Amino acid sequence: MGSDPGTSVVSPHLQHWDAENLFVVGASVYPFNAGYNPTGPLGALALRLGDDLNDYVARPRHL
């Protein structure tokens, strides 16, 4: 996950840079392996993705 398509696979909105209709969910999008419980940040990412998906369905585009 990152803001540069050259150094990351998904955008900060968890949308794949090369496949506009592909969203990746889970801890695999973290740019590092946190040594602590990731439940809170994963929950926050999932909630934000829900809002982003509603927006994407209404008007498909790169978020």
C-alpha cells in the first residue's frame, strides 16, 4: 500500500494500481509486518474500504 504505483501494488484506498476494479483487503496490504495486534488498523481499513466501494460502485474510476 502506498501513494506511488512504482513502489506499491495498491493505492491508499486499497485499489490495485493496474486493475481499476480490483480491491485488496487484509493485512497483506501493509507495507511492513507489524509486531503488534493489527486488529484495530485492519478494522479501520475495512470500514474505509466500505465507503470507498460505495463511491466506486456509484461512479467507477480510480479513487
